[in-house]
Amino acid sequence: MGSTMGRRLTCLHTHTCYCDGSGTVEDFCAAAVGKGLSAIGFSAHAPLATDPGVTGSADSGSANTGWHLPMERFAAYRAEVKAAKEKWAGKITVYLGLEADYIEGIASPARWNKHGLDYVIGAVHYIPTPKGALLEVDGDADSFRRLVHDHFAGDAAQVVRVYYRCVEKMAREGGFDILGHLDLVKKNNRDFFSLESPAYQETAAHAAAVIRDAQKEHGFAVEVNTGALARGTYPDTYPEAALLRLLPGIPFIITTDAHCPEHLGAGYERAIANLREAGYTESAFFEGRGADGKPEWSYAHLA
Ligand SMILES: [Zn+2]
Ligand SMILES: [Zn+2]
């Protein structure tokens, strides 16, 4: 953890073997305590109530939802995290959460508000295509190439616009506490679009304005997600400094999107540096939900 020792550290974005991560709830709690975290939250990919008909990454037409928590395991997941809360009390605060997809007309983070969860991360992983298919934006480079060429006639700027429109709709709808990996669409941008292009910047700035308005109503935080740094899939945080700069007044919570216990805390130095570069002096920490159901945040200086 280097010079982060002594700072207040938490991670509310984690995936265990209940979904597409490796390691148990117990493994994550033990590692989090070992790394000096004061809180850990579990955020399995929320079960999808119905098969959304996601087009397979190989265009097989089959559902491609192998990474979600199966609905029939949700009760066991909830029970195990609740048991960990008790077991680890006094050593680390354990939160029960989910990372819930926003897929217009199919899945919504708000759906999970009444399941006894401490918090929900809202995230867009799938976008609708002009042909009515549903495709992942964070697949590997080959699947992104197919998305752009086969479903958007090579128009990557349109993929970016559709992605951010989905994020905007999710933000307006609310029902989540943390907005997850805001600019995930950039994961495979290298061969398709530049983050410096006017088209990209205009689209991202539009989304940032919508998010600022929606946040005033709903109270959610935006995460500075270091998952791509931890996994080596993109050399920066989601979002990076340029986009963070467009979100003044928003609580920022640093998370790892850890898919194994070893990921916890990876890339936090970069997240802190990016927040500073964007002109911020504080990060936010989840303090539960208030009587109005909105999340409450405390703040600590970025030291
Ligand atoms: Zn995600
Ligand atoms: Zn995640």
C-alpha cells in the first residue's frame, strides 16, 4: 500500500466467487484487514430477473450472463455477508451491496432498493444496438471491434454516445448509491476513438452535466474505480482526471472493483493523484443511508 498507510482506506466494490471473482467473503475480509482497510463492501453483480437476451461475445446469439450472481444464490450471498458483518465487527465494517446493471426496460439498480442491502452500485455494462441487440461494452478488444463494426457500421462515436445516454438515463432514474465506472466505454478505445477528440469530449461533458443535476436529487457518489489498473486492462482510473474535473460538488469514493483479495487497494495512489490533478482535496466515505433513504457521506482530505 506504500504511502497510503495510515490513511483512511475502504473498498465498496468487490466481486467474490459468488459471481465472477475469486476468493470467498472470508478471504476478502481477512485481506482487507491485513491491508488496513476500515470498511469493505461486497457488490456481487446483481442477478438478472429475466434473461436479457444479451448477444454473446462471439455473436452466438446466446445469453452471455455467466458473470452475474445467479438468482438462486442471492439468499446465500446475503446471509454470508451478514454473518461476516457480525464476525468481523470491531475489526472492519462490512457492508452488503450489489453492483446492479442499468439496461433500459430490462434491469434497473432501483429494483434492488428493497432487499435489505446497505448500498447499490449502479453500472452500465450493456448497450442496445441499432438492430435491437444488447452488447457488452467492456468485453475484450475483439468483441468491442465486432460491436463497433457489425452493430454500429464502424461508427465508434455512436457507440460512445449510446453508452453515455444509458449512463445519463440511469443517473436520472436514481435508486443507487454509487455510480460505477462512469467511463467504462473507454476500455477498448485505443483503436477506435480518442478521449481528446471533440466528439468524445462533447459527449462526456453532456453526461457530466446530467450527472451533476441528478446527483443533487439522488445523493449518489461517483466512484474513482482502479479496477483496470489492478487487472492491467486500461492504464488509468474510471473516470480519469479530465472527466473528474467536470464533476465539481460530487462525492468521490475510491474503489478497486476487486475481483480477488489481492486487488484490494491496488491503484489507490493513482486515484488520489487523479482527484488532486482534477482540483479536489477530499474523497468521500460511505456512512450508510439516512432516514430519507439517501446515502450519507463523510469526507477526508487526500493526504
Ligand atoms: Zn462493473
Ligand atoms: Zn464490478
